[in-house]
Amino acid sequence: MSNRVGSRGQKAVDDGERSLIGPPSGDSPDSLLDQEASTPIFVYLLAFFSALGGFLFGYDTGVVSGAMLLLKKEMKLSALWQELLVSSTVGAAALSALSGGFLNGWLGRKICILVASFIFSIGGLILSLAPDKVVLLVGRITVGLGIGIASMTVPVYIAEVSPPHLRGQLVTINSLFITGGQFIASVVDGAFSYMSHDGWRYMLGLSVVPAMLQFFGFFFLPESPRWLLQKGQCQKARQVLSQIRAGQNINEEYDTIRLSIEEEDKEAGGGGPVILRILRHGPTRRALIVGCGLQMFQQLSGINTVMYYSATILQMAGVRDDKQAIWLAAATSATNFVFTLVGVWLVERVGRRKLTLGSLIGTGLSLALLAIGFLLSAQNSPPVTLHPVDFQNSTCRLYGSCELCMLDPDCGFCYRDNGTRVFDSSCVSADQTSTDHAAWGRCSNRTEAADNPIWAYNYCPTSYSWIVLMGLILYLAFFAPGMGPMPWTVNSEIYPLWARSVGNACSAGVNWIFNVLVSLTFLHVAQFLTYYGAFFMYTGLVVLALLFVLGCLPETQGLQLEEIENLFTGPLCSCGSSSPNDNRHVHYIRVKGSNYLPSDNEGSDVE
């Protein structure tokens, strides 16, 4: 470890090695079970009501997948409007997440969660009553403002009220609620897809129910004791800590937090904007780089392409029926939810670093399988056999296969299918106001061909749909335990208290900015690179993410929040090094399969 470790870090090494170099003395498996058994039920209650923000986050981002199939027909939405309605929510979330750092520091965690749930409620009402696509866009933006505040506040609040031995699991429960919200949203989508009109209103408007539950529930829950101490409300902080650690001695924890706040203020370089203090302070700067990098790669690995457009992707893969596509999308959401449960179970057993690395490897392989499924579909795409004479000026008549026809949003594919082959097929201009039979009437000038026509828009008939479905399920099975929750879990842990609000706001803002980038460009990227090219691109980005995690992410498992800053006292992967001559290095000492405190002098068993 660097000789420049602060007094708090040195004390952690000299007097508290039990928590950094190995399990605390007396923390045998039996004593850990005793700790868990003695955890007051109130902590789980806090985690539940907090994680309702995660549920709303998941519901409002997941419900759009099925609702979009109905909206694009009922409101005659172009590809641009579809992307706007999806990405407007995440764009608003990016802005509110960045401002959430200031709000968290000023108002506190509790007030911010109340504000977020109130905004969710207003947004849900606007969506359920929207008369046109413009008001619908306003509703999606409003919901996004609530999502952004909740996404960066909830993990921080849960981390600050949780005991160290349960912190990883309780913060990961927020991600479990996110995936649970996405799963419930997909079931709601499926249920209301049978309505002939306005089914999307119920899909989008039901988010009001959990939002109101969280709003009223949080009136009776306390503020974070760490925030109260930071604001000088010492007596109230002690009372809250006693409440959430019922029956336990809080003196040591209280003193640790109080001394940490005092020392952090000195080490952070005095006054000025917090973001500048973070950038000037080496350990927090390096933590911010790691936190923002994890959030960036979470989005660049394509998760919200899969979640926002899962039903659309399944249609692209050849699933003809809207209802079938929505229910298959529900199956993928169920996979996401179930395997997030696996992450909750593994996070305190395997550790954050190994779980993230394993998740990325599986995610990359699954994306490659998705790409292969689309590639096989493209290579075996049905040819165009008829070119209607009444559309000589249309670009659609230039395409020789269904795959090329589908990549043009202005074109649709008309064909007949006798169960074994596709024939009498044409690529014609797609007029979304037309009925299926009217569209078929434009396919050719042969009226006798109008028996049993099939009008395909946004998909091609193929026998390889099962490969894409398998790729989606495997993708979520690998992504959900690791890269889904770990960026949020790690970011809730790695910043000192004075930088925690702003650090989480910045990293959440990065998450939402790249979320916007991915969701706003997916359909156009698919048109430009082809469907399989888009997923091969995401595969390459996952490889970059794997290299980043290998080089930069330390293990935070089992450490108190006040101890984790010591992991960033050396230049992780040279990220954020203060000068070219700064020759500090981080070594991860392998102890019982996990990486703990950096060390200078340990020369053996170094990773």
C-alpha cells in the first residue's frame, strides 16, 4: 500500500486488519449467522419501501416494450417517434440524476425519495390520460425525472442504513425490484394487449399504485443517520442509528461515522464545489472513474436495447403476432427477475469483482449468439419474386430479399405462405394507415393472388427465431446477477460520505446519458449495420468492458463504508493518476478467493 495512506487508512490497517485483510475475529460462519439473525426487521422494512423506487424504475422503463407495439399502430408512430418516446424518459432521467446529487446533499435521502415518488404519480396520471403523442411525450419525460432521482438516491439510502454484512444483499434488492418491475410490466403488457383500444393507457398508468404506496410509506421512515451526522444533527442521528440497529451497541459505529466525516472534510481539500473537490482528491477521483466506467459499460453492453425493444427484437426475429411477441418478451423479463435473485444470493458469497467478470463473459457470448441468430435469418431471407408495376418510383422495388426490405422503415414485405415455403412475395411501400388486405392489394397487379396474404412489417418469415429467443434468455440470465446490479451496488459503496451524493449523481447521470445514446440509436443502428451487425457491435463493447473491470475494479465485499476509500489510494489501472511521476500501484491481495486491501510490501499471491 502507498505510504501516503491517511491516518484513517493506517488505523484501519494497524487496529482494524480484521475487517480489511480477512474476516473479523469472531466472524466465523456461525457468528455471521448470528449477526444476520439479530438484524432488526426495521432494516428490511426500510429496504423494501426504498426499493419500491427501483420497482417504479423497472416498471416505467419496461412497460414501454409492449405498449409500443400498440402505440405505433394506434397513433401512427414513425421510427423516430418510437425512439423519442423510449429515450425521452431516459434523457429526463439523466438530467434529474445529475441534479439529484445537489438535492441529496441539500434535502436528504428521505425527501428526495418522497419527491421522486410524487413525480412518478404525476407522470403516471399524464400517461394514462394522454390524448395524443405530444402529451404522451410529456408524460414520459415527467416519469423520467422521477426515475433519475430515485435511481441515484435509493442505492445510497439503502447502503447507508444497512449493516456491513448485509449491505451488498440489501442494495442488490433494489436491482431485484427493478427487474421485478420490468417483469410485472411485461405481464401487464400481455394482459392488456387483448384490449382492442386504449390498452396502452392501463399499461402506462398503473405505475401510480406503487408510487403512492412508497410516497405514503416513506412519511413514517427515518432519514439516513450518516446524512444527519454530516448536517450536524448528532442527537437525531444517534436516535435513528439506535432505531435501525435495535438491540445492538451503536457507540463504535456512531464514533466511526463521526470521525470519518471530520477527517474526510480535512482530506477533501476544504471548500468549493463538491465535484471539484472530488477531482482534486486522488482516491475519490479514481473511485469516480471506476463508478462512471461501470455505469457506462452497463449500458453499452446493450441491456436497455433488450429491455426497451425486446418485443420489437422478437418481431424482427420473425415472430408475427403482436400478442405472442409481448408474451415472449414477458418470458425474457421473468428470466431477468429470477437471475437477479441469483445475484442477491451470490453477491456476499462470491464478491462484486468476480460476479461482474463472470457476468460479462456470459453476456458477451450471449450477444454473439443473438447476432448469429440474426445472421442466419439474413442469409436465409426469402427472395422478392414480384415487383409491382404501380410502384415503379418506390425504392422498395430495388430490394431483392426480405432482409433488405425490412431494413428500410418505409417498406413492408408481402407474401403468401403454404406452410413449407414463401412465394408470390413483394417489397412495397409501407403505408401504416392501410389494413392488411389493402396493403396486399399493392403487392402485385394480380388480383387472384389476394387469397390468404400476409403483410409483414418489421420482420421476415424465418425458422431461426428460436435462436434469437434463446440468445435473449441467456443474455439476461448472465447479465442479471452481475452487470445488472453491481454498478449500482459498487457506486453506493466506493465514495466517502462527503462525495457520496455527487459521486452517485455523476455515475447515475453517465448511466442515463449512455442509456439515451443506446435507446435513441438502436433502430437506426440496426438499419445501418443490419440487425446482426448491431449485436456484433455490442459484443465488441462487452469485451472492452471486461478489460476495464479486470484492470480497475477492486473488491469491496465485507468492508465498512468508511474503509472502502482506502482501496483507491493507488492509481487503479493508471486511471486518474495525478501525475506521470506518480508511481503508486494497487496490488490486490487474494484472501480466501477475494481481493481486499492494496499493499506495497506483499509480494506473494498478488493478482
